[in-house]
Amino acid sequence: MAHSSVVIKEWETLINYLSGEESIVTLNGNDLGLGALVVVSGQVPQICYPSACLDAVAATSVALQASLEEGQIIYGVNTGFGGSADSRTKQVEELQRTLIRELHYGIGASPHSKEDVLKEADGTRARKVIPGSSSRDQLFPEDWVRASILVRLNSLVSGRSGVRGIIIETLSQLLNRDVVPKIPLRGSISASGDLSPLSYVAGTIQGKSTIGVRYGSESGIYNEMTAEKALAEAKILPVTLTAKEGLAIVNGTAVSAGVAALALWETHNLAIMSQLLTAMAVEALSGTDESFDPGFGRVRPHPGQIDCSNNIYRFLEGSKLVHHNDGDNDALRQDRYSIRTASQWLGPVLEDLLLAHQQMHIEMNSVTDNPIFDADSHRILHGGNFQAKAVTSATEKVRQSIQTIGRMLFVQCTEMINPTTNGGLPPNLTVEDPSTSFVMKAVDIMTAALQSELGFLANPVGSHVQTAEMGNQSLNSLALISARYTHTAVEVLTELTAAHLFTVCQALDLRVMNLLFLQDLEPRLLGTTSKMVDQHLSDASGLVLPMFEELWSAFLKRFDETAALDAECRFIRIMDSLQPVLLRHIVDKQASGSSASIIKSWSEICASLCLQSFAATREDFLQHADASSYLGTASGRIYRFVREILKVPLLQSAHIRTPHSERSVAECNTERPQVCNPESNTVGSYIATIYDALLDGRLYRPALECLQDGQPG
């Protein structure tokens, strides 16, 4: 299945839940998908299980008790843990409570709120001992916690772990009633599973007063309290752990898998956005769709490359900005690498993401604690399914993919901003004269910083393993650490994606504004030239059209080459450079005056005409900026969302000019309200508006529609 098909399938599942078409997530240990996990991580649907699963759970619980009565030695049930497994005990229930209690070693999971901790005895806020030091959030976000609990539940419901049904029911109630344990961010090496993070889940269902939770109220606001109080308010009965149940909860890869799966979800979406942004960049740079012709895939049939090129090719359908370069002029015969080789660059990324998706799907539907019950042979198997290296393998590929996507978007941004590579757009994509505004220069710097950070984050985590726990955990996956850094990389790439979308919309507007100017200028320039010929040349039959064709071709080339000049100087420079062309055509013609004076007069008139047309076109476009009618169907949909829904405008200096007085605000409101901005936005605040729409998923809905529309059949 192609990457696009996988993303569409998971989105369809998500939309079914968001729309209310489905409201129950059924867990059976076999087919938990990414879409359902994303839903549960952010909402409170009901969790249920087939009766056959609950029967299997009950059967293994009975089998465990029978094995103990037979005198079997079972790891973590009547032995010590890890390197201490040579110890034996008959206090099997106390052993589980000891395990959970001693795994609560994380920093930041106090049952008290941060505000309470920072208060003095008299209730006033405590002063920092070291001025300037800051307290950062040291806890999992709520969606990470909920995803982790869901994956752990899906493993336990398989009936291979020896827990009672009450454990599964109580864990389900945490999700159904929005009780979210406070889990410290650091401290797991993901060797024998994510022991410490999951111990806070186990402590919560025990109703401990030493464990902090966030309890969601009907208002949607989380209240911080102890697990004991939260269970009481949520009407959940605390449980007493029996043999193996503590170990069964903490000994598994659920946290690494849940956190990694959420990062993978975001990366899938960013990979789709990168293909849409590439199509938009092709249009902004007056590129060609030839680079994405299906013929390339037929002779180099990598599935990721084919999927990507098919998408971009269809995204460009209907575009009036795409050109077909036949090499007649002196321009580059083909586009630069950043857009021309995009499908070959992104194709392997899509294949890596598909493999990561397969690995995570298997992990989310696996039994990962130890020991496990083999229902077929009625044996208790001791082994290492808790080793989360498969998750590390997936997250390392995802982070490498993020860096690869980021590199492409960064280069596309720089080429759109740079007048030597953007094909006639102004430097820094400024609407005003280039000497008066440098608006996108800062964005250029920003994207370089973001891509540099992605380069660092692409380094592997799994190569930094340290031996732990009496030498027993000499191999440990570091999967949760890798997943955490993958989320950091996702955040950085999301910022870079927002900056790119902000940039490409600006570039598209300027490209269309240039086209409108040229459409207005060409007949007027032809008329002026024809009038000059009629007035000054007596034997110029058939001269005007071939002469003007050469003049216009030279004008277009010089127009692109002089984009860095202010308009007045630019058009004088252009018309001066066209004088030799005119001279060649009229030098041997009978004229009413000297050739030099005719050419000089024509040049001055035409320069003035160009300036007048350019200024009028720019003013009109700034009043009613809309490039959508020139764009491909996909680009137009994303462009309109940015301009109409998010209200991010074609940026002018006035948009980010801070009013200095109430009078300035009044002038903005009355004189040019469509340009002036009394709320004092910044370049960053406009990019942040796009960033927020990516974070909350609003921008992915039109992106999904583009993807669905572009699928064959």
C-alpha cells in the first residue's frame, strides 16, 4: 500500500470518530490503528473489548494462580527483579506493591500543583534562590499519557499477561473518565519496557495519595490532584495488585510505542504537506510539471518516488503558472534540484515512513511484558519482548525523514527569497521597492536556524546505550528518549513548514502580480512602439510586429534580471538596454529625425509607461490580492485557506508597522484599513497563525482533500 493510501485510511478512521459516526474504540490486541490511537489520545471515547478477550484474560489469571500453587518459580511473581532475580519470596502481593513504589523515581510528578510547590508557608509566592533559573515542564503531555495507557490496555487484553479483568476495567476507566496520571518526562531507558513511566499508571489505579494526576472536568479544564482524590471524584474504585499485576503493567513498551506513534502521525501529515508545498513552489518559481511525469517512475519504479511524483503531478493540474521549457531562451533548460528532484528526494522518505508505520502497528498490537502465557502450549515463557528496539528503529527513521523533508523545504524557501534563483521575483519577496523593505530576509535566517537544529536532531539516539541495573540491562533500546527527540524534531519541522507556506503564498502573489502587470503592459507597449514607427518612419511596412516580438522577448529577460532594483530605476535600466534592439531595426529606415533622438524619446516614454503600469497594477493587486485563479486545484485550496480562513495577508510593511499613537491607529482605521494593522502583528505572528493551524489539524483537512482528489480512480 502506498504512503498516500495509508495516510488517507488512518485519516478516514479519525474523521469517523471526530464526526460522531463512531464513538466506541474496541480493543482486541490485534488491530489497533494509528487513527484510533490519535482519537483516544485527544478525546474521551468509550473503550470496550470483545467477550472472548475478557475470557482469555480470566483464563490466564486462573492459570497463573494454579502455577503458583504447583510451586513453579515465575520471574517477577515469586522472584526478585532484573539482576536480583536470584531472590525468592512468598509475599507475592507485597512484591508487586514494592515494585511499583520503588519505580516512582521520576522528577516533577508531585501530586501538588506547581503553584502550590512554589508557595511560602504564608501563602506568598516563593522567590527563586538563583535569579534567572527557570522551571521547565518535566511531565508528559496528556495525549502522550492517554496513548500510552491505550497501548498498554491493548496488550493486556490479549490475555497473555496474567492480570485480572478488574485491572483492564480500571485502566479503561482512566481513559473513559479522563483521569491522566502525571508521568515524569525522563528516566526510562526502555530496556525492560518503560518501567518508571508505567509505574505512575499503576500507582494511579491503586489510588495512591503520593501520585499526582490531572483530572478532566466537563469544562475541559484539567484539575491537578492526588490519584486518591481523582478516583473518588471519577467514581473509580482503586485496585489492590495481586501476583504479577504490577509487573504486567510496567513491564512493556507501551509508553515508547504510544509516544512514538503520535510522532509518526504528525510526520505522516508533514510528509503530505511537503508534497503540496513543493507543488506550490513549482508554481511560485515558474517551474515545470515535466519533472513529475509518470515516465520517470516507469523506468525507475521505486514505490515512494512513484507515489510522490503522482501526487505532485496531480496537484499541479490546472495551474496557469506552470510552464513547459523547450530551451528556446537562455534560461535554465530544467528546474533546480529543490523542485526537479523532489519526488526522488521524498520517495525514500515515504518508504521509510511506511516501514516505520508497519513497525509501530505491530508494536501497538503486541504482548510486550515478561513472562507471558503461551495459550497454545499452556506454558509460561520467560524472554525479552519488552526490548523496544523496534520502536527505536522506527523513530530513528522518522527523525531522519524529518531532516530530509526539512532540507528540501529550506532550499525551496531560500530559492524563492533569493532574486538570483527565483525567476524575476523581488529580493526578499518584498511588495515595496527592494530598497525600502527586506521582509523575508528574517524568514531566510529563521529557516536556516530550524534546519540546522533538524540536522542535529537527526543523529541517532540508539547508539548511546549505557549498561544499567547491576549490569543486567546491558542492552537497552532508549526508545522513549528517541521518541521524545522525534517529537522535538516534529515541532521544528512544523515551524519550518509554516514558514515555507507563509513564504510560498507571498511568492505566488508576487508571481501573479507580475503576470498581471505584463498582461497590462504588453499591448500598451506595442501601441507606443507602433505609434513611434508611424510618426517617424516612412518606409516601415511590416516592421512593427517582428521588431516588437524581439523587443518584448528582451524586455521579459531584463525584467527578471532587474528584480533587485527599485521600480523607477528598474524600468529606465530596462528600456536603456533595449535601445540596441530598436536601433538594429530602424538604422537603415528613412526617418523624420535622427535615430538617436527617436530611440531616446521612445525609451523615455516607454520607461514612464512601464512605471505607471507597474504602480497601478501593484496598487490594484494590493487592494484585492488573490492569486487563486492562477493556481492548480490543490495549491489554490491551500492558498485560499491561508488567505481567507487564517487571514494571513500578502505581507506589506504596513502590516507589521507598530502604531505610535492613538491618532496613528485612527488613521489606520480610516485611511487604509486593508493595509494598516492597529493590532501590531509581526512576521512571526503571521507564521505562528499558520503553525497553530498545523498543530490543531485545521490545515491538514484541506491537505487531505487535495490528497484524496489526486488519487487515481
